[in-house]
Amino acid sequence: MRVHFARIMINPFSFFKNPEQSWSSFLLELGILIAVVLFVRFYVFQFFQVSGPSMCRTLNTIDGVCQRAQCRTLWDKMTGKNLQGSDHCEFIFVNEFLYSFVRAPERGEIVVFRPPTGERNYIKRLIGIPGDTVEVYNGNVFLTNERFDSVKLPEPYLSQKNQNRTATTQQKFAVPEGHFLLFGDNRNESLDARMCFEPSGCNEFNTPFVPRENIRGRAEFVVWPLNQVRSLSHEIFPGEDTEIDDSGKSVDSAAGAN
């Protein structure tokens, strides 16, 4: 046993390598394995921990209570840090393959991304795609593009306290090519495009629009805690069955027309 341990200390690969296998074959297999792991990690799927209240009630509402405190990570628990944080945050499965190889993000999807001026991952709902003009009036969100003229978005995912209460200092967002507009479902407590993802708000150095390459993937499932496991609803709006009158106004009550 001591001899075997000494061999591992001298050559850690000897524990995994077949003695009859050549080093060139072993290194080739190891390289392929690393490549597969990295491919899956960056282009297929990931698991993320959701922290903070910006997507309540859609995410991070445990037993009816929105988890407002920052989540305690495994490292926090091991080192005794962030004692005031929440131990009850949700973990989600994020589909990276969809946007990497299949199609572009669509309006209404819940996505994980990096904001234009930051390295931390955020999770919000996609409100505007390239070519959309999104306007906020009287607490409601309206969409204008080639097909729709000032259609009120239905937003059924908003809680009662957030319905008709979307506030912003910038009322109009014209989404440029290759960029997207994202708001949190908990509009009253979400740091999102309305503030250019910065507590200080928008200025000449930042933008409310997220580049396509910053979007990591679509949130598909809550996988933890076990009593919260569920698939996530992506409200693609307005739908293809939305009817339009001669003026371009929506006449489908499901799309939120008055």
C-alpha cells in the first residue's frame, strides 16, 4: 500500500493510466476527455445558483417567501462567511446548447447572461429582441416592431404587487441589432436594463442592451431544493396567433389589448 501511494506521489497519472498503455495514447485520451468536459461546460448546459429577489415569484420564492438575502455558497458554509445570507436559494439547469447551435433567444424567455459592464452572471426575462422598440407607460410595457404597433405585453408572470407597476426613468428602449433587452420579473426589486444593470443608473459609459454573445443560455428547470423542482415557463409573446387590425393594433385579448 505504501509503495502504491509512493508511485502516485511521484506520478499522479499512474493511478489512472493502464500500465500497458503508451503515454501518447493516454495523453490523447486525456486531451479528448478534457475537451469534451469543456465543450459541455461552455456550450451544452450548466447549473447556476439563483441569488437575490429580482425574479421572485418566478424564482427564489421558497414556501411563499422571496429570498432577498444573497445566497450562501458552499464556500461560505465551509468558511463561515456570509452568515446573514440565505440558505434556501434555488439551483437551476441552464440550456446553453439551444442558443449556441439551434436558434437565437426569443422574447419572453428566462435567460442567464453577463451584463454589458460586469463579469457576474444575471438572470432576467427577455423583453425585447433586435428591431423591437419597448416603451413603458403608466407602469405597463408596450411593444412596437414591424408587426406590432404599441401592443401591451400581457406579462402573466408578474406578481400582483408588480402588475402595472413597471417604473423607469427611460421610457423608450430601441433595441439595436445583435442586442437584447432584459427586465426582472420582480420589477420593484430588480436591477436590470432600466438602470443599465448599475446601482448608479445609466450614463454615457453603459447601456441597457445586452450583446448576443453575453447570453449564456435559457433557464429550463429548478433542480434544487427537491420540493421546488419544476420546469420554467417561457411566455413567448405576442404569439403567432395574435390577430392584428388594419392599424397594427392587437385585437387579441390574450395579448393585453384594451
